[in-house]
Amino acid sequence: MHAAPPVRVTLGRSGGWVAFTACVGGAAAANLSAWLALQAGLSAVVPWIGLAAGVSGAFVAAAWAWQRQAPGTLDWDGRRWQWAGRDGDVQVEIDLGRWMLLRFSKGPARHRWIALSRRQTHGPWPALRAALYSRRPADPSSDAPPA
């Protein structure tokens, strides 16, 4: 079986990912604060507390997502993956057809989330998907027995 051909995709920040993260963070903060206000017997101010916490949570989540999503180049050379010049492994965590969430791992405890869309890649989307789902070639430096 042949490996997928090399592909290189330069990515910027994804506004869609930042907006999604802001919505989820805001909803979580609003729900938690409204629940806490109800538990404390503050039912008259629950809507205001929920609104304030939701806006604050959305802002914090959006800032976190924006800061964590640094631009870079995702590169498949036919044998290994690189993100911003560093070797690692890429796994597809969510695939929605035109949008994907990838996890780039540089080691057992270090990883980076990469959100990308078909529109961001400016063309090589089919080649990128083929590389992500293709079988990795055997590592010639492994302890494989001689043929």
C-alpha cells in the first residue's frame, strides 16, 4: 500500500473555532452561575447573574482559544507529520466533513489542538484528508526482522 502524497497547509487562526469556544464557555458559565444563584436562594437575580457570567465566560473562552491557536504550517512529507517545524503525530478528533479538529502530539503529555476548515486550506483539502486517514509507512529504523 502506498502512503499518501506529501501535503502542506498553512493555517491562521480560525474565527469559527474561537466563536464556538466562546459560545460553549459562555453557556457553561451562565448555567453554573444560575444554578449556584438558585441554590443560594437568589431567584430574583438569577437572569442577571447568568447573563453577567455568560458574557464573562464567553470573553474568557474566546481569549483563551485565540491565544492557544497560533498560526502555523501542518506538513506531511509522506513519512511523518510536522507542525510549525516540530515532528509529531496527528490524530483526527472530530471530522464534520468541511471542518476538523486535530490533535497534534509531540510526546505523551504535550499536544496542541488544531481547528481547520476546508475554506482555510485554500485547495489541498482532499490531499490533507487522504494523508490524515492513510496508513503510516513502516519506520525503517524500527526493530523489524530482516526480510
